[in-house]
Amino acid sequence: MTPRARIPRPTVKRLSLYLRELEALSDRGLQTVSSKQLGGALGLTDAQVRKDLAFFGQFGHPGIGYSVEELITELRKILGTDRQWNACIVGAGNIGRALMPYTRFRRKGFEIVAVFDSDATVHGQVIAGHKVRPMTDLKHLVPERNILIGIVAVPAAAAQGVADQLIDAGVRGILNFAPVRLEVHDQVSVLSVDFSQSLEQLAFQVSLGLTGSLDERDV
Ligand code: NAI
């Protein structure tokens, strides 16, 4: 088995795709799947699927393929989603409000357990079952509710300050929606989500008349 830190990032991204596909197969009642079927559903070769999974050990059964449930369990363990991750949202604006009712996070092991905003006019509002709290509550609620992931959905100018507060309170991972590069120390992970960057990439592809998937599936 390869040490986690040396697994290529595109492989880790594909693990999430495999997991999503396997969960869909499980919903449809399928019990086994071959690397060819799994790869085919995602536009990947069976060799790619086997190569990705080989980083983590031997999962398949010769002549049968993979047990869908077994592979789901293994992938959740590898991705760390076999446990519950408590997360908070900072910024109860358009993005924050769009994320709050999204119940599929819970199925994936992510629970939004607190929402914060600096605007006093929204404090106490309940959105999709989540009460919006003042930023002054963040410092004690993060450790109290075992929040390890913070979702930053505030304007760009406020994002670094919010990230600093989250990290000071004990958050270890930040999902950043603000269009700025966040500076964090090396004990913290940051992942930025940027729809405009994705749209630019897509526009570039379309303007050149290129087709095919732009999803990060290549090694
Ligand atoms: P919004 O203006 O609707 O909401 C922002 C919320 O953050 C407000 O409720 C405001 O009171 C709160 N806020 C402001 N300063 C704060 C602070 N210091 N501490 C705590 N809360 C604070 O903004 P929207 O549309 O939800 O966008 C949020 C962020 O997401 C922006 O940075 C925006 O540029 C970005 N964005 C990112 C996209 C992406 O693809 N990643 C797409 C659209 C927006």
C-alpha cells in the first residue's frame, strides 16, 4: 500500500467519482461490478480503475469483480468519510443559504452543525433548520461541536479574517468559496471552489471547438 501523502491528487479525485458511481449502483441493487463497468460509466479505462485502487490494496475478486458494498466501505474509509465530519458555514448569504438545505452532505458523512454571520440582522434566523449565530459564538462552538471543517462563504475581503478565526478555533480544513487565495499554516488544508474558473475553462474549450470531459480524470 502506498503512503497516503504520495497518492496522486487526480487519483484521490477519481476515488470520489468511483464512490458516487458505486453508491448509485448500490441504490439500483447491484451487488458486484467489474473495473470495466465502473470505468465505462465514468469514461475511464478498466486499467485506470485498477491502477487507482491498487494504491490502497487488493479489493477485487478474480472472475467476479468488486463487491459494490465492500468497495463503498473501503472507499469511505480511504476518503475518511466513514465517520461523521462536523462542519460549519460562515456567511449566511446566497452561497451559504444554497448549501444549508442540501441534505446529501449528511449522506456523505458531513453534517452542518453551525452557521455564523457577522450581520446582526440575520442573527437568530433559522434557515433550513440552521440557526444563524454571531461570529462571537464561533470560538467556543467550534471545539464544543467538534467542528473540523469550515465553509467560507463571505465576501473576498472578509475571507482571510474568517479563515484565521476558524483556524484559531480549531478547524483543520477549509472549503473556500471566496475568490481569494487563503494563507494558512501547514496544519490546515484548504480547498477552493470557483465556478467562474470552471466557466472560463469551459468557455475556452467551447471556443476552440473542443469536446469531451474537462473533469479531472487524467493522471
Ligand atoms: P452574500 O453577500 O450573499 O453573502 C455573504 C455573507 O457573508 C453575508 O451574509 C454577510 O453578512 C456575511 N459576512 C460578510 N463579512 C463577514 C465576516 N467578516 N464574517 C462573517 N460573515 C460575514 O455573498 P454570496 O453571494 O453568498 O457570496 C459569498 C462568497 O462566495 C463571495 O466571496 C463570492 O464572491 C463567492 N462566490 C463564489 C462562487 C464560487 O464559484 N466559488 C460563486 C459565487 C460567489
